Amino acid sequence: MGVIRTPPESLGRREVAAKCDIAREFGRASGTYEQASRLQRQMGNAMLERLVRQKATARTILDLGCGTGWFTRKLQALFPEARVVGVDLSPGMIEKARSASPDSIQWLTADAESLPFSSGSFDLIFSNLMIQWCQQPETVLAQCSRLLRKEGRLAISTLLDGTLRELKQAWSVADPGQPHVNRFEHCEALRRLSDEVLPGSEVVTETIRLPYDSPMALNRELKLLGAGFKGEDRRKSVTAPGRFKSMSQAYPSENSGCILATYEPAYVFWRHR
């Protein structure tokens, strides 16, 4: 299946940083990623639990955007007889994953928009919180369709518009007109995209709110993940401490003294017919 012909503006396309910048920033975070990945684990586990409930089987598995290999290893444990391949754009992430994983797992540094595998290579493609960093998500989904065998399964997660809304609002007070939060796809655009590239796919959404000790703790977690703001219009200079203080003061706090950050996850599930 080729790239869909829907006009880009109808997809709510976001400005995304250059791939080399994304790979470098995630590579720098490879040593701290797992300790900070609360949301990533919660969402990835939700997809694994669905696969277990559906009694999915697989002989060949691709973990697309595998990061440090946390879920690649879980997939190997869940499907011990399968050939499992972990792919990531960041060489630093792949190096970290390989060093912490059994030799049975194969690793590859590659671009999700141009994957070097033959059509019909995999029974299962798993991708947790990767596609939101891609400039052409429709191409990634088309690649997944190409790579899946008949009856193969796709489980992919992303984040939607409304994610980190409290942080975005606080920064709009502290630094008006200057974006500090990544842009995420609108739900309607994701559903249109999934329907056209993956006919019969299911999009499931939810809302997750995670507690933090302070807005600065949230900011630190994003940095540890390598998931800070990556838009092309980000500041080229270091944000002044006074702006961070103003942002923290503008961020809504709970009665307990902590703050909450809202995330809007979406899961795309599909079976190749």
C-alpha cells in the first residue's frame, strides 16, 4: 500500500525537528530513559495485555521505535520462540538496548519511514510512543501494512492534542507567543489516517493524569526521557531561569501540593486481512 493522497493540511500535520536532532537527543537520554518512563511503561503494558487477551501468536516480531529495548525484551519473553527485531532511529538507544538484552534479539538503527525489510516479514509489529516524532506518520503506517503478513497484527500507540495542556498553558503565561510543548495530532486526523491506510483498524483513546512534585520535576522527567520540546521554532538559546520560575507559578497545583500532567494516549490496533 502506498502513501495516502489526503492533503497534508487535513492531517493536522505538526512541525517536527530534523531526524538527526531527534536521534541525538534520544541517544543522550539512553542512560536515563528507563528510570523516567512511567507513561511509556503504562501504555506499552496496555498493548501487551491486549495481545495476551487476544491470544496472539507470532513467529516474527518487530518493535518499531524500540528505544532501550524494555518492551523488546518483554515481547521476547511473551513469545519465546519468535524472532524479535528492535529498530530505532537513535544509534545511542540501539547501543543501550543491545548491551542490556539477550543475544537472541536482533537490533537495527533505521528510519521508520523507510524500513529495510521485505514485504510480509512480520507477524506482529509493536510500536510504543514513536510515531508522534515522525514527519510522515502516514508513511510509517503504510510501511507497517507492507511489512505485516496476512493475519499479522499491529499495535501502535501515540499521544494526541491536549497532552501536557497544563504545561502549555503555564508557558503561555510565562513566555507568551513562544512554544515550549510539542504539538500532537488531533484525534479526528488520526482516525482518518488510520481508516485510509489501515482499513478496519481500531483507534482507542483514554486520558492519563500523572502526579509530579512540581512543574520542574515534570520538566526534568521530559529531559530524562529525551522528550523535551523538539519543534523547529524552539528557542535556540537556553531558557532564562526567570521564565522557568514564572512557568512554575502559573502551573495549576493540587490541594496536596503536587501538580498533575494530562496525557491523551491513543492506540491503533489492526489485523492485516
